[in-house]
Amino acid sequence: MKVCFKNFMNLTDEEIKLVHTERNKSVIREKMYNQNEIPFESHMEWISGLKNRSDCKYFLVFLDEDPVGVVDFIDITKNSCEFGFYLFESYLRSGYGIILEKYSIDYIFENLGLELLNIAVLESNKNVYKNHMKYFGFVKDDKLDLIRDANIFLGFSLSKNQWVSLDKTILNKCLSFFDIQEVNWE
């Protein structure tokens, strides 16, 4: 399997429409900070505005030729960032999230050279934050908790040192089911 992370700045019109459609599905947006439907015009303005920003990066993720989800890095500083991702509706519960998360963490620490990674997960999304801790070594960080529009998001963090020293036996066993041959960031 080939994994490709395609920067939003390089998306085709068709891919931009796909991201917009998937992001607006209720099953996806109900887990987001902003749970409102986003008009296409606003989506296009936001995409266009990404060109002028160095504090965030967004990627459409392909497994082989199939677009399966989105990865984002926001609030990028010289030492840290916040990471998030979502799978498209037809790929929920596919196990592909483990691929997106593992290679995103590698990218953050190896390519961006950051030292700390933060995530925020909707409090009711227990399976997701349990997986962040079990497979990836994230630890609960109460100072990162936040409330947005009456929704509680729990904060977690992972340092580069924690990631490097993490026993990845279970993680690697899970990844072996996907036979990943190549990972590209475009």
C-alpha cells in the first residue's frame, strides 16, 4: 500500500469539493471544534487563505489512489503544534486512522523538527482518545482541556522523547496488516 499526504495547496478542484462534502457530513463535523456546516464559498476562501499561513498545514490522505481522510497541523510554533485528523465517512472504523496518526507523528518530529505534539478530543469520543494513549503514548494534559460551544474537548500531549522511547510492538503489529510500501508528503 502506498500512503500519500497531499498538501491542500496542491489539491484539484474535484479534491477540494470532496474534502468539503466529507467535512460537512454530520458524522464527521459532530466531532469537530466547529460543528456547523460550512458553505462552499467559505471553504474556498479558507483554502485560498492557507497560502499565506505558516502556522498550519492541511493534507488530503490517499491510500493507494483512494482519498480516505484529512490530516491537519495547526498552531505550529518553533517547538510544538496541535494535530488532528478525520477519516471520510466510508472509512470510519476501517483501522486506517492508525496509519494517518503514525505517519503524521513521524512527520511532526522528523520533518518539522518539533518537540511537542498536542491533540484535543471530544470528551464523548472515548475510543479515539484511548487509542491515542494506548498505541501512540499520548498522556492526558489537563491544561489543554477546552470548551467550545458547550462541548468539552480533552487535551493530550506527546513529546518527541516519549515517542522515540515508546514500545511500538503493538503499533507495528497493527500496521503490518496494511503492508505499507511507501509514504510520501506532497
